[in-house]
Amino acid sequence: MNTSGLPLSGVSVVEVSSFVAAPLCGMTLNQLGATVIRVDPIGGASDVQRWPLAASGTSIYWTGLNKGKRSATVDLRSSEGQELVARLIIESDGILVSNASLSWLSYELLAAKRPDVIHVQLLGRGDGSTGVDYTVNAAAGFPLVTGPVGFAGPINHVLPAWDVCCGLYAALAVVAAVRRRDQCGQGARIKLALEDVALATAGNLGLLTEPQVNGTQRQRLGNAIYGQYGQDFTSRDGARFMVVALTGSHFRDLVEVTGTGSAVSVLAAALGVDFSAEGDRYRYRDVLTGLFAAWFAEHTGDEVEAALSGTTVLFERYRTFAQVAEGPKVTANPLFSRLQQPGLGDYLAPAMPTEFDGVHPASAPAPWLGQDTAAVFTEYLGLTTADIERLESGKTIGNNSR
């Protein structure tokens, strides 16, 4: 990966992590130009074989979140291994990102050796107790407003939203801390809790404010959109579409294309409402949906797509992951490029979604576990070949041969 010209070119980050949030932070920093060294215990952390697996046994999940990084494996339980990792942080650029609560990598110990250290600690909860995306999501309220109207139990979504948001917040924090250190030489002690990310998001979106201010709380809407008009529809041949009318012009075009103008006008007069107002469209969404659904049911998916494409209506056909991977959203998208990943083969991998000067910063393949162990400690700590051989034979560091 050519990092020249990228914002974090020349910056080194040590990552001691597993699962989603911290590895995503590290990969994002790498895509911004940083050299990211992921340190794992010998044999790998608990996510090294996380599903899905390729036929070779390689974790598709692990390689996806560790693209472009360097990998070192160390006996993290031994005092010599711990000293090596601490030295690596201090003698590189003094930046650590970790979701592991390790006393020997505490801010206090590292800052005593390097006062300008940037120490990013990802936590489950703000009080330091454990929490993962699935439990944090349950505690934040989202599963009880997800799913069809009238359903009584919780419904979890499949996206680890808080892991993803937390990882990106952490990357932002590192960038901000690096900028401040460049300006005034000050390091940073940063803590970021998964649960706090979920709660802040729920608060920012009004989901926690609504019960405090109005005494009400969000209800289940199925596939409708709160406060706006949006609904899923099924065509004559079973294709499903999500249709959204955020503005008055969107709604007028939806009425026109479905041929429901007269019926909508009669309905508005009978109810004494104005469907140019989003609140009225939302309140009477079920009646409106009944009118529009007949048109969708009379047309094939291709006919629906062709008709809506000529309007301002916001819509998209529901697709499976396999359909997306085979379609132009991936195959003809500059976000994706061919990557030759050992253990997986050749596939289209995403770069950073953000463009810099018209280009999406792409990642190199993920390393194999421990691939760069000897090179990292030689380069950053000045260890000799004899030092490396001694550490490998004593199983303080992993042997990087496959």
C-alpha cells in the first residue's frame, strides 16, 4: 500500500485487540496512511478463527478487519513479552489502541516512560465492566422498537452497529490526539465505551429525549419510517422494494406514478389533512400504503423499477448479499479493487469509503498471523538476529514462518 500523501503517512500505531471495534479503528488508521502493527498472543486472539471461514480454514472475518496491517505475535503472559510490547509502543510513535484491559499496558505505566503517549482504551461500559455489541444493544432499547407492529419480544439486528460506530469514533480520537500532540507536544488518555456510543447515539437521535420531554416512546413500525412516509412494497412477481417519500415532490411523484391522484385527493378532503405535510403523510401511512400497494401488485419488478426511475421518488430493490456482491454496486464501483488475499484467493475488497483527492485509499492484504514479528522488533527495537532466535526458541515471540 502506498501511503505517501495520506494524512497519517509516517505515523505508527500499535494495536492490541480483537473482535470488531478496535480492529476497525486500526484498519481505518491504516487506510489513512498509518503503519498499524497488530499484536496478538501466540496462536492468535479469540477472533482469529471467527466465522465465516474460507475452505482453507482462513477467517474471512479476521482478514476483512485486518487488511493492510503488520502482524506480530508475542507471549503476552510473560514479563519479557510484555516488556517487548511496551517498548514497541514507546519506541515507535507512542500510540496504542486496545480493547484489552492489561495492567502492564496502562496509561500510567506508558506515560511514565513517554509523557506524550496517546493511549486509546476501548471498553464495554463506562464503568469498566464488560459489554459486547449484542448486550449493549439490548440495554440501549433498540431491539424493542425493531420489528413488525404488535410483536411483543425483542428483535436484534444483524449489524454490529455499536462496534462499528465505536471503531470509527476511536479512529477520530486518534487523529485528533495526533494533531494536538503535533501542535503542543501533549499526549492523550482516551477512553471510549461501547455502551456510551450506543447511548449517545440514542440520545442524539431523540430516542432517549422523547420519553423525557414528551412522556412517550418510539413504537414499532415494521418497515415504515418514523415521522416520514416510507414503506416496503411487493411487485407482481415477488420483487420487494423500499420506497421513501421525504419531500412533497417525492410524494407527488409517487401519487402520479401509481395513478392514485383522485383517491389521495378524496382521502385528504375526507380526513381534513394536507399530504404535502410530512406529519400527515406519516400519520395516515397505512391508508396511503393500501392505495399504493395495488399499483405495485399489478406490475413486475422490472416495470416498477423502470417507472420509479423516471421520478424523484427514493427507492431501492431489496437484494441479498450475494446479489450485491455480483452486481455493479461492487463490480463497477471504484470503492472496490482486486485483492489477492492468502487463504482466500482473489476477490473484490473495499477501500476506505472516504475519497482523498478523488481516490479511495485502498488496503493491502491482511497479514498471516505473526507474519511480521521478527521484522517489527528488528526495525523498531533494533534487535539482532541472535536476539530474535533466542526469543523465538524461548517462545517469547512467535515464529513468523507459516
